[in-house]
Amino acid sequence: MPIDVNKQTHILLLSSWYPTEKNPFLGNFVQRQAQLLGQKYSVTVIHTVASNGAQSISKKLEHNGYSEIVIHYNGNGHILARKRQERIALLHAFKQLKNVDLIIGNVLLPKGWQFLIAKKIFQCPLFYIEHGSYFHQNSVFKWSRIHRWICKKIGKKATAIIAVSEVLKVDMQRHFPKRKIEVVGNHIDSELFVPKKKENTSITQFLHVSTLDPYTKNPKGIIDACKLLLDETDQFKLTIVCDEDSSVWMSYAESQNCSEKLKFIGPLEWGELTPHYQNSDAFVLFSDYESFSIVIAEAWSTGTPVISTSVGIASNLEEKFGIQVQKQDLQSLKTAMLSIINGEKVFDPVQIVSKAAEYNAATILKKWTKLIKKHVR
């Protein structure tokens, strides 16, 4: 079915998180969002970058389906001076746009104030979409007075407030009690993450993909569960893909005498992940919190079942798509992994792939289109 293209509608994307040279994986969901919306609309992404001594130096890049304006500002000096320079840089970037019909602001903190300035200047609808975990009531994040002020202002000024999952929607609702919150998930490349017949081997292959953040991903719990699993069987391997330095967790695995069962790799490009999903018998996620968890959708897209705590899109996990385990419960995770190894749990890859269709590009673009048609004239 051909896409109904409306390049006359110009969308401005802003985000508090965006890839940088130091962390090219930070906020790459914004780039994917720009590519997706760029199939149908005219999209420009603007992001500000603190540099040493730079004075509003900008460059415009053309990508596959969208434009990007990167603007550097002087990041030296007092915090108030830095914020002033960043605001000047942002306004300089805005002057390069002829018209804006819709602003989409990704992630409230710390740069949600940019969404408010854009709304004031362009006088058009503002969609605020959240991906972060700081709305969770047990988050270690501490809200400052300015953070609460930005949140309150966004609650009043945003045309639509969007969460990437039902779980995040519930957490956000406490902060926006009088607002309706829509749900539009992140999308996966279902042409990249495709199923492949798995080889029958005596070794069960597990996979985990994350930043290994100890505050949310619980990497220690995964390693400890593997230690317990070794008391039952050694017929397994766990591959851990991480964008960050994983040396601390490699050392911990060695201290627990289970490092021979764990393989740490990464960082990898998006497309390099596919064979790891395809070669795995199950994907493992033992997080304390996830706002969405794109890795779950990617695993499903390859027909791979998941073992997961009740987080993100794996909340209330149906048995035909994987095994739900209890947070912080090592025995629960060990038992689930053992049931895969022993063949006690069998899954239908076709059913699993059909679940992933909820997050393919066409489905998510359709949701965006419905919202845009409702609010943009």
C-alpha cells in the first residue's frame, strides 16, 4: 500500500537526548523517529551541543528522509551563562526554518524548556513524547524545582502528551492528572530483524542487550542467576551486548566463577544485532524498570521468546511470547532459563513474530499520522 505523502507539513523534532561523538547511541530513537516521519512529512531535527568557546556555530546535514541542524554554543562559564548561550544558539537555529507546522519534543528533561520556546515562536501544535524512566515512583532521579516547573508548563502548553508504553503512561499520569496521555511506541525495522531457523545444538543460547546500568538493568542479578544455573547444568551460553564499558561486569562474572558461560561484546551497529537475536533460544531481560524496551520488540521480530520481568512492553507478558519472572528474584530467573534449556517451554516463532507487528514501521507511522491529522490543520 503506497504511503500518503504530505511533504507540505513541516515537523520540527527536538530532544533532550541525542547521539554525540562520545555516546553515539544516546537517543538514537530520535533519529529513527525522524527517518520514520520523514517517509511522509518534511522533518528537521535541531539539537544544541556545548563546545569549548564556540559561538553559535551551526551546520546543516541532509540524511535519508530528514534534515539535521547541529548548533554548537559556548559551554564554558557559569551555568546561567551557559544556558544563555544555548538559548541564543537555539534561536539562531530556529531562524533557519521557514515554517513549522508541528513540534515534537522527545524527553522532558533536561531540555524541555526548548520545546516551550519553540512553541512560543512558531505558534503551532506541540507534541511531547516521553521515553525516560524518571517518572517511575521508585526512580533514583531527584526532581529539582526547575524540573517541576518545566513539567508543569509542558502539561499546560503541550497539544498532546505521549508515552511510549502503557507502563510509562501510568507513571506519567500522576504528574499530568488532568491530561489524556496517548501511547505511541518506538518502532523496529521488521525488514532487518527477521526470523531465521535456529540450529539444533546441545548448548542453549541466551542473549541480553542493554547498557548494563546497575540502577535499572540489574546486570548483577543476571550474572548471579547464571551462577545458580551452573549448579543445575552447564549446557548454556549467555551473550551480553553492551554499548558501554562492561569490564566491571566481566570482572564480577570472573569472581563468581561463571565467566566461561558469559560472552561480552559491543558496541555494535543496529544491523549487527540481528544474527545474535536469530541465534538465540531466548532473550533475557531482568530489569527493575523499562519505559519501553526496544530490545524486546526486536527479539520478537526475529521469532525469539523472551524471559523478562514485568517492565515496558513485556509487562503482563503472555505465555505464548515468553516467560515472566519476578524482579530481583534470582530463583525465578534461573528456573525460567532452566525450563528453556530442558525444553519444558516451547514457543511458536510465527506467533511471536505476529506480536512484533505491533511495533513495525507501518503500524507506528499510522498512529503518528492519526495524531497529526487530528491536531495539525
